[in-house]
Amino acid sequence: MTIPSTPVSLATEQARSRLDELIVIDVRTPGEYASGHLPGALNIPLDRIRQALPEIRNAAARGEVLVVCASGARSQKACALLAGQGVHTATLNGGTGAWAAAGHELHRPAACETRASWNMERQVRLTAGALVLLGLVLGLLVHPAFQILSAGVAGGLVFSALTNTCGMAVLLAKLPHNRPRPARLDATLEALRNR
């Protein structure tokens, strides 16, 4: 069997009608996942996909794996990585954002299961805005050279838009509140084995 170079892409209605038969893997950070995910989705962050490869490979042998993220960019990366390892997957057009915009339910764990967290896009906006303001204030009050900080963030945002990548999101994903706890990932992998 030849593995396609690009993953199959499902529209939200296609995914919704097949949700019971799909194995859904959400590759967002644990904080983003906790803020709302497709019903039945398992959280395996993008940077942990290689570690979970044996379980994902076994799951793909038993049924179709749907990889989701917030907008589709990270799920495309995960699908490309998995395709390189011989694992065929599908992705959700527009990610959980499109799912929610179509009026479909997002599962949110009870408050006792997880602490509240912002999604990655919101974290990036806050950090970028704070750095721009800091550069401007320090440029006015301390020395004009601090305005370079604001210019650097602006340049980074333009580069991010042009390349559809986000270095700031990669850095923010490494913060403790965005990192999976080892026990939680182990439990997720066990649940994936049992599907």
C-alpha cells in the first residue's frame, strides 16, 4: 500500500458523521486541549508524537486516525511526520476552530480534572503585545534603542504569517503549564492501546 504524501482532509461534517469510528488524536498542548477538544479525542502533543509512534501505528492498523489541532497547521506537521513513518492519517479542515464555528460540541473536562489555561494563539497574542509595549515604554523612558524589541516582535509576526510557523508558540509550548505530565501521557497512550 502506498502512503499518500498529503493526509486525507475531512470537513467538519464528514468528521462529525464518522466520529464514533475515528480514533481522534489532538496534537495541541495540554492547556489548549483542556480548553475544549473533540469528544473522545486523546491528547498527544506534537512534540511527543515520535514517543507515541508505536501506539499510533497500532491504532492506525485498527481504524482511521484523525489528527486535529487548533487550525490545521500542527496537525498537518504531525500527519507529515507520521506519513514519513508509514502511518496513514487524516486531518480536520480548520481544526477545532472550524469544529466549534460549525456549532459542534467541544468537550471540556470538569474543573477538578484540569487547571484553566489559555489556548496557544491567545498566549502568543498576549506575549507579543506585552513585548511590543515593553519595548515602546522602555524606549520612551530609558533609551530609544529599546524600541528594537518592538521592531523585532513585529518582524517575527510578519515572518510567522508568511511562513505559517510560529517560533513564539514553540517557545511558549515549553512552559510548564503547556507541558504534559508524564503520567498523563502514559494514561493517554494506554487509552490509545485499548481503542
